[in-house]
Amino acid sequence: MLLKEGDSAPAFTLPGAGGETLSLAALSGKKIVLYFYPKDDTSGCTKEAIEFNALRDKFAKAGASIVGMSPDSAKSHDKFRTKYELAFPLAADETKETLSAYGVWVEKSMYGRKYMGVERSTFLIGADGKIAKIWRKVKVPGHAEAVLAAAQGL
């Protein structure tokens, strides 16, 4: 069953870059931009991370924290954050439990071959822990600005 706007955001506690532990509970009481991406240091994922990073001060002014999540390891996230000087946390969901809970671990197809992967998606979670807005099958150009506008209006 796919999550919809108004649903409670599924809880998670996951390792992050720099040895930190990231949890939804620790971020409660503020808006959260939780974006899911397929793989560290690939072209689309890098562009998306850089766009969110460039707007982080505006997200902070809107009272929103940014968290990126992929099935990569915390060690991979460390390298990715350092290489692109990302100033927001990246959660490592190697078990794919949280990815599945949010409905973003899906069957994909490329050149007729089917495989499981992350559907690039973003969830704007309100301070009350409810999902305020969902973007699925995200196209990177302009996406961070659209999420910022929604966060500012929440």
C-alpha cells in the first residue's frame, strides 16, 4: 500500500555518514525533507544533492531539515558528502526496510531487464510527523526549488 499525503511518516533509525545515527524521532517537531535517491556519486544523484545543498540555508529559514537516503553504506555516504561538501545528513538503508516502508524500493526496468531499485522520490514531513507532500519519479532539474516552495508554504 502506497503512502499518501496525510499519512504518518514511517519511523526509522539508521546509520549515517560520519558515524551518526539518524532517526525520524530525533527530528520530530520540525519539518523534514526526506529525499530518496538510487546511488551515491552518480550523475543524477550528485546533481540532486548539490541542488538541495545549495538551498540548505533557505530550507533552514523555512524550518526544514534535509535528509537524503539511499541503500548505499555509511562509508559510501562519507565519501559522497566529503567529495561534494554536502552539509546535510545521509542515511544508509542497506536492509532497504525504510525504503520499502516508504514505497520507494520498486521494480524497475532498463533495456528490457527488470531489477529492484530506488524510485527517486521526496517526502515533505510536517512538524506533526504527517506527510504533507510527496513527489514520486522525480526529475532532478528544478526539484529542490519546488520542494523549498512547498516547505515555505507549510
